[in-house]
Amino acid sequence: MPETGPETGPEKAKVAIFISGSGTNMAALLDASRLDGCPYEIVLIASNNPQAAGLALARAEGITTFALSHKGMTRAEHDAAMEGAAHAAGAQYIALAGYMRILSDGFVTRWQGRMLNIHPSLLPRYKGLDTHARAIAAGDSHGGATVHLVTPELDSGLILDQVEVAVLPDDTPEALAERVKLAEHQLYPRALAAYVSRAGG
Ligand code: GAR
């Protein structure tokens, strides 16, 4: 029998994750990337908030991080620095995970088809902020989350996948947000894996 080298497996898609806050979706994406057969790997965690809790977690996990406050910078300057970090890390995709900055049209256009976002509502309902409070106020039976492609128009790109979460009697926006996050953590890794594995991708 001829000797064979170590199993290398198929090349994985290289993903940069942008965060602003706690980074629980980031952690879910990272954990999933380490399971057998995951078609993507995380090459960078970048944030506009140097205090973002997710950065410390990423460092402890041995992932390259980049942090730069947007304060005192123009949007174009800050976006260019974030984009530079993504390129330096060899990213082929960007996954926005609680990244609470609007990106400039130029950035979005350059990454169109290669940048995903998770949004805490059943889009096209409730684009923007305060999604859970708006779902409760409207008397909706379900809230939920959506993974979509990022386009220059906010929260309006192609929907890749969604998950519904029931609204409880006497629900509060905070309680619903917490339950939706649990669902987000299931949804995002699955949607990202499916997207980077798509035919013709
Ligand atoms: C998530 O619920 C995500 O859907 C939302 O921010 C939270 C980030 O939590 N994103 C948006 O509202 C984007 N418009 P995390 O930092 O724990 O992942």
C-alpha cells in the first residue's frame, strides 16, 4: 500500500466576523467552525469597540483580532481600516454579528454577495432597531431572526434563512431578545455554512 499524506480535506472558506458588543453570535459561529465538516473557518474578529467582550473571547480562542474605535474618524476612514484588516487576514467573506455601524456604500458594494448579517426580526418586518418591542407592540405571534446578504439599503438584502420564536403572553423585549438570541446561535452557523457551500460559490 502506498503511503498517503495526512488528510487535508477540502479548502475552507475564510470568514472575518465584525462585532460591536457581547459577541455571542460570534462565539456560536466560531464554535461551529470547529466541528467536523464545517465548510468555513474564522480568520479574524474585528470591532469598532475596543471594549467589546467578544474580543477577549476571540483572543483567548487564538483568533486574530482587530479593534479600532470609530470615534474621531470619518465613516470612510474607519471602514477602510476594517476592510484592510479583513484583507490582511485573507478573508473571503465577512459575517456581521451585532456590528452596530452602518457601512459605507463603497464597502458594501465591494463585498456584495460575500457579506452576511444577522438581524433580530423576521425581515422584511422591523428593519432597524427595537425589533422585539415593535413585534410585541404589534401583537405578533412570533418574533425571530433573519440571516441576509448585506446591500446598501439597510436590512434589505436577499434573505438566506430565518427562524421563528414564539412571543409569550406578557413577554418583554428583553426576554424575547434573549430567546431569539438562542435561536440566532442555531441559525447563523447553519446559514453561513450553507451559503459558503452553495453551488457555483
Ligand atoms: C443580535 O441579536 C443581532 O441579531 C443584533 O444584535 C445582537 C448582537 O448580539 N443585530 C442587530 O441588531 C443588527 N441590526 P451578540 O453581540 O451577542 O451576537
